Amino acid sequence: MGVPLDVPGILFKKGKVIKKFPQEQLVDVLLKEIEQTIFTTEHTETTEK
């Protein structure tokens, strides 16, 4: 008990694996993906008008 598991972080998008990374990078990877999604969404909305 108390043995750390070396389990990779896995990022899914629309049910598909898009990225695997070390667990220590979880927060950084998620924040980067959120920023990219927001930018893409805002850019798409701007160009559709």
C-alpha cells in the first residue's frame, strides 16, 4: 500500500485518445488544451459572422 503507480495521463476528445503524457504534466496539458479550444471556438465564431 502506498506504492505510486506510473500511470500515464490520457487526454480524450470526442471519445478518442488525442494525447498521452506523464501524470505530472496533467494540469499543464489540460490548461493548454482548454486555451486552444477557446481560441479555436472564438476564431471560428469571428470568421462565421
